[in-house]
Amino acid sequence: MNNEISYEEFTNLDIRLGTITEVNDFPKAKKPAYQLTIDFGELGYKKSSAQITDLYSKKDLLNKQVLAVVNFKPRQIANFISECLVLGVYNTDGNVVLLRPSKTVKNGEQVS
């Protein structure tokens, strides 16, 4: 895939670092997923649905920092409103591996 975008288009994405403060099962999702609550510091808390149950337990995720796009329009998934998109990549088995900082960073910091 090589869909080039301009630098200006990239800067429209607001990618921030946050800490997962709550993880719940999401039985109404079509595919196995968790409902996450993420602390983005001064931006406040946002919720996200994440299909990451294959590689991560709820215990694994709690208090972990993740990267997320925080300026998408909220999206309804079953009975849940997802307010941000947690970022990850698919591994060779087709499971999502979360993108995370290698060092602790202040919640709400923006990717630049």
C-alpha cells in the first residue's frame, strides 16, 4: 500500500499517549474485544473498543501506556461509543500488537 498523503494531512491526526485505567470484556462486540478507558492527561479520559484479546489479558493491559488517535469522530460499536483508536500492527498470526513507548511518558503527550 503506497497511498501518499501530504504532511498537512498527517498533521491533522492527533496521536497521543495515554494510560489504560480500566479494561472490561465486550461481549456484544462482533469480534472478541475489550472496552478500554484511557487517561490522556489534560485531554481527559476516552473510551476505546480494541480487538486485542488474543495477545493481551485484562491484567496485561491495566496501567499500560498506549498510543491512540484521539480526534476521530466517536463511533458506535454495538452498545458502546468508541472515542479514540488505539494503534497497533498485525503480527504474522494476524493478531494486533499494540504500539507502546519504550519509556514512560506523560499522559496526553502528542506524537510529532
